[in-house]
Amino acid sequence: MAWGALLVWQLWAVTGILVLLLVLLLGLHRIRRDPNSSGHKERSSSNLAEEEEGHNMLAKKEIESDKEEVNNDETGEEVNATGNEEDKHHANEEDGGHNVKRHLGSLLEERIQLPVLDLDKGCSVIMDLMDKLIPIFGQGLSKSFYPVPQQAIGVGSAFEGWSPSAQDLVYHVLVPLSPPPGHAFHLELDAAGVLQRNCCVRVELLCTCTREQLGEDMLCFLHHSEEELRRKQDPSLLHILCTGTYLDVEKTVHWFYRSVRVAWLLLPQSRHWHLMLQPSSRSCRFQLSRDQESFTAEVIFGVQQGDSDIFVGSQSTEAGIPSTTWLETYAVAEAKFFRHISMQAPHDSWHCKCLQLLSRILVGVGFSSYALKTVVMHLLSTVPLTQWCRKDFWRRMRDTLKYLRCSLDTKLLNHFVIGNKRFPMEISLPSDFRVAEAPNLFQHLASNPDAHMKAMQEYVHLLHQLKQMLV
């Protein structure tokens, strides 16, 4: 009886298993026939996840490919081979690879966050202030023989349309100075017949007897006694802002500081803005602030070379420079070049963003941002402006790095304004500038191996920083 009971229990167990198998088979058959079943949804979600992962892998390969291209640029090799092989591989896969290649500029834009700068507003505020200061200067100088300030000119990165960062942004302004009545400026360059950076501004007294005969209230400095001049007329420029017969930079800056303090109280801006002057020996630096807004400006003074866009300015590049030395500056011509490019280029040109990105990386590297700007200006004059749009962003970045590396290897980077026959004719230069031999901005690298090694290390660091931003 025990064996019989066990046999009956086993029969029921086998029967239950068979019934369970039948139910599972029926359920599987229903799942296959019903496209809206949960099992199908789970499978579809899994497939979508796999596809998304595949697209992410493709994007990662594209980024790695472009990083490899930058490395190839370092050794002067062609950069297209790796990319072409990967393109062929992706072409046999899903269409997502093509989309990644097509929108590489968008991927870079997402990974490289450029600071949002409202340069137009800052430029407008600073220039509006200068436009109101200059007339007040003119009114106060009508009876004196100080230099006559002319309309200010915006120069430097902010007025060119780019800047490394929003922090420590300085708006640079050049104020041309004209000689007062009865005076003349003569520029004396260091080497005869050759344009050099260093210059002295010699002040010469002119005869004004004709003006005196016409009834103008001015005595001739050359043909009246010193005692009469001292009693009836303000002293000449030679006696107030000159050292010897040369216009003194530091005396000129100090005079401008004193004049700004007085003129500021007469301006309508003084009721809404706060002006803080920051002392400097060769420029006038000030901060203009209101509520949460703040703008820093630096004013340098310049004497024009003839009727050209080349000046000798008060800016300083090294310590210990004599106060009677003025330095040749091409800032006005370069600012006009960028405005010329902006007028000719498509509205969506990214040439300023390319320069802004690389110069932002240079902050803290030690590499000359002016050298980088010179490279970009050379490329702007050779690469068609229609090829600086967003879709060409990465190519122009590579071109810039390639040009810079080649210049470091050869220790040769030609000046962009002097000796450049491609420089726009619309910008006025001295007659011998375009035919002169272009100065080499990397001349110091050719004569100093340690400086060249340091520059190469800084270039490698620049590439490393760029790759970190891409990753």
C-alpha cells in the first residue's frame, strides 16, 4: 500500500509538470503574436540601449581621432589618414557615425565652453566716456600750451572682438596727441632710415608772428623776450611736459591724471558712475563702476607718424625704459584690420572665437598671446573668409596650431604689419612699411636655445590643455 501511494503521488507530480509546461508554451506563443507585449518592450528597450551605447562609442572614437590629428600636427605628419580609415569603418555601420562626423563642431562647442562676453557694451561705455572727456580737455586747454588730445581710438583684444576671459578684462584706448599752437612734433627713430620700436618725440618751437599780426591772442615764443612771455603768456610745452627738448611720457601721464580728476566732475556720468584712478607711470588706468557693472580701461597716448595708422605710444614693454622713449605701436592698424575682416567675413564667422579659445588656454602658460594673434592674422589673410564658419572651426584650430608649430621649429614668425604685401590697402601705412623686411618675432628664439626650448615646452603644454578641454 505504501508503494502504491508513492506511485500515485509521482503520477500527480508528472501531470502537474506537464500542465505547467503547456501553460508556458501557450504564453510564449501569445508573446510572439502580440507586438505590444511587455516582453517585446523590454527587448526593444534593450536594443535602444545597445544602439545608444554604440553611438556614444562612435562619438568617443571621433574625439580620439581628432586628438590623434593634433598629435600628428606636432610631428608635421598628415592628419587625414586615421580619420579616413575610421570613416570607412563607420560607413559600414549605422548612420550615427556619419551624424557624429557631420556635427563634430557642435560636439566641440558643447565640450569647450567659451565665456560669454558682452564686449560691445563695455566698448560703448568706455568710448562714450572718452568722447565726452576730450571736448572738456579742449575747452580747458584753449589758453595753454599742453598737447591737444584728439578723438580716442579703441585698440586691443576687446575692440577687435575677442578676449581670453571675462575676468581682468581691460579695454585699451589710444589717445592721439597733437602739438599745441606754436609747436611741432618731430619723431626721431633709433636707426636712420630704418623703422625701429624706440622713438623720441622732439618738440620744436615755431614762429607765430603772422598769427600775432592777425590779431590772435598769442605771442611768438621765438621773437619775444622771456620776461614778456612770462608776464603775458602761459609757458611753452618745452617748460611743462618735456625733459630737455623731448616730450616726457611720465610727465604727460601725470598731467592727464590731474586733468581727468577735474574733468570728471563736469561729466553727467559722475552722477551715476564711480571713477577710481589706478596709478601708472606710462598709461592712465581707471575703473568705472555702477551697481553690479564694472569696466576697467587703460589709456595710452600716441603721436601719429605722418597721416598713417602707425603711432609711437606711451605703452611700456620692459622695466627701466627712459621716460623720453616712446614705443612704436601697430595697435590702431591691427584693430582696423579686424574691423576690415568683420566687414568682409560672413556674419557667422568664428575667427574671433578661435582666437579667444586658444588665448584663453594660454593664460598661465607663459606663451605670447601676441604671437598667437599674429598667426591668426596671417591665416585670415590667406585662408578664404568663407572657410571660417562654425563647421570649419576645428580645421582652423588645427591650421593655427600647425602654423604656430612650424614657426617655432623654424624660429621664424614674420611681423604681420611690417613687410606684409597682403595687408589691406584701405589701412594707411608709412610708405616704406609694405616693402620693408618683415621683423622676425621669434628672433630671440634663434639666438637663445634655452628660450627656444621653453617655447617648445609651452607649446606642448598648450596642446595638453586643449586635449584636456576636449576630454
